[in-house]
Amino acid sequence: MIFFALAVLSMKFQSLDKVAFVVYCVIWSMEWVITVYFWSAIAPVIGITEDNIAENILLHAVPLLLILFDFIWNRIQIFRQHYPIAWGVIILYMLTVNLPFALEVHSVYPGMTYTNAFTYLAAVACFLLSLVSLELGRLVKKKQFERIQQKENLLEDSLTPEIV
């Protein structure tokens, strides 16, 4: 929600562009991690039933689908200098929410207890997935903007009168 408000406002106030780009980078990275980690590591352990499938799709698939749909149409670019911010959000979440809860109450995610190797392997996998999603997003957006620029150049050239 915050991103969409920022994106709309940044169309009017260019100074908000950088903030919108950073927020989108974080959202893009997090949604890939959440979705892939849930369906590959959590869902097989907790089991998906007829009773909870709709809720799990709504929480762990629809947000990424919406971000992907938006990705096609938005003017946001993903920059490498924003990656550490996305990773900082992941680390902040792990240290301030996940870690204390897992140690004091119970594991938030199956197997992530912070007392086993799986926790740290899963964390590394999440960072790698984040990196891959950010790089692929960056490359796709770069290509998209190059094609737009080529079309604009062709249009501009076609509108320029020839001097004979």
C-alpha cells in the first residue's frame, strides 16, 4: 500500500522517485523470498489442506502476482545501490521479530530455531534468492527501458524532416 501511494505521489513530486524506487526494491525482494520460501520449505512441512489453501494462496502467492503485474507497467527501476537496504530489512526482521520469538516462544517458521544449521542455511538461501530476484528484475527493467528509448528515438527520427 505504501509503495502504491508513493508511486502515485512521485508522478507529481519527482523528489519522491528515489524513495519509491527503494521501497519497490525492498518489496520486490521480500515478496520473492516470502513466496518461494513458503511454497518450497514451509508448505510441505505444515501441509496445505482444503481448509487453508485459499488463505495460503492469498497470503503467499497473490502479493507476488500483483507485484509482477505492476512490474510490467510501472516506471520503477531497480538499482544495485538499493540492494543493501532490502537486505537490511530482511536482517532487521530476522533480528527483531523472528529471532526473539523463535527463542522465547516457538519457531515462527518450521525448522528455523536459531539453534540449528538449517536456520542459517535457510537465511543464506533467502539472501541468495533475494539477490537473484533483484538482479533479474534489474536486468528485465533495463531491457524494458532500452526498448522504450529505442521506440522514442525511432519516433523522434521519423518526425524530423529530411534536409535534401
